[in-house]
Amino acid sequence: MTLDKGIIGQCYKVEDIQLDDKLTKHLQAIGMTKNVKVTVLNNKHHGTMIIKVRQVRYALGKHISNKIEVIPCQEA
């Protein structure tokens, strides 16, 4: 599934980022790399979503969040 379909309060693990190199490198620079855990804090489904990556909050537009493949976190 893609991150834009994430449910508020749920944790997801990044599987793949399907953006151009410039945006991918920017996301990697802020800590969004493969296998990192991302928590959805707010999701308007038709616009901006707020996520938490490594204890920092970020806002992503739908044109970015719908290109990030994720799977639900497996809680231990």
C-alpha cells in the first residue's frame, strides 16, 4: 500500500520510494529511508498528511505520500 492510505495513529515501515532522485535524496536526508518506521499523525486523504519519522514531524503532500510504499509495522 502507499503511505497516503495510512490510518491515523498507525505505524508503517517504508518499503520503497518511487520519486525522482532529487526528492528521494531529500527524504533520505530527513531520515526517511527503507525500513524506517513512520507513524501517521494526521491524514486528510485528499491533501497534506502529517507523519512522524525518528521523533520528528513532517508534512507531506499527496503527490509525495502516494509514491511511498509501506507495510504495517509488526509489533513485538
